[in-house]
Amino acid sequence: MGYKELPGSLGDALGQMENSELVAEALGGTESKFARLMTERAREIGLTRSVFGNSSGLPHPDSQVSMKDLVKL
């Protein structure tokens, strides 16, 4: 069974994750390099306590976003 056959939001989330990985690889070479670029850009716009571990925004062991940074965003 492919993710497109999964019910509701689970299938949607997996599809979005796949799409974000494709974009990340096109722009950054790899998803991890793109995540580093996201973190660098976050610093440029004043988000000092956020680190990105993936391109999708889904939970990842290396990702963290502070409430203070969310308010700034």
C-alpha cells in the first residue's frame, strides 16, 4: 500500500513530507544541507533559538523551535 492510499491526514502528511524532500534536494543538494540553510536563514531573520533537522517541519530529533522565535515569526 502506498501512502496515497492511507486514510486522511496521515496520507496527506506523508505526501507533503515527500514533496518537501524533493524541493530540499533540488535547492540544497540533500535534505540535511537544506535544513542547515533553513537554520542559517532563521538566524538572519532573528530567530536565535530555532534549529531545523528536516525540510518538512515534522518532528525530528535535531529540530527545535522556541516560543520566542515563533512569536517573532
